[in-house]
Amino acid sequence: QVQLVESGGGLVQAGGSLRLSCEASLRTFSRYNMGWFRQAPGKEREFVAAIKWSGDSTDYADSVKGRFTISRDNAKNTVYLQMNSLKPEDTAVYFCAASRQWVPASINRYDYWGQGTQVTVSS
């Protein structure tokens, strides 16, 4: 059974930083493209960032460019999301997801999802 487990969420003041981690139980993790999405209360789930299986290509939502960085460690089956200069509007549940296809922002192209981790940014 495939599991994606996010960690690292929490409460932080505006301007602060957090690093999210997502560990996957996928045996072929290195063949999967990984993405981060978020969902705020009353809103639809939205794309945040994605990284290709090889790690040599990334994509970001305009709202997080220059503030967030996605990375991966295939030896540890883990993808990270470093979040700097956090804003109250970044408050959401953050989900990681895995896809065999490289269509970063397409939610429906992801095969596996984690349960999410809460990020709350206070003003």
C-alpha cells in the first residue's frame, strides 16, 4: 500500500519560515514526479510546486515564486518544500502528491496523495 506522509507544518508568524517534508513508501519513488498542493478553508485545492523525477526541473505557482523551494532526496524517498517569507494567505493544509506524468499543476494527473499537514501563518 502506497503512503505519502507529510510533516513539518505548524504555526508561524508572518515573515517566518517552515520546511515541509513528505516521505513516500513508493518502491520506485525516483521514477515519480512529486508535487505540493494546498487547500485553504472554503477554497479549492491549488497547485503550489512540483519537481520532476530526476530533480532537474521544477515548477511553481506564481504566488510562491521566489519564496518557496521544492527539492527531493531520492535516497530517502522524500520531497521537501522550504517556505520562506510566509504570509497569512499561505495558511492552508498542504498536501504532497506523486505522479508518473509531468503535468505539474494538473491535480487529476496525480496518482497518490498524502493526508496533509496544516500550515498557519499569523499576522
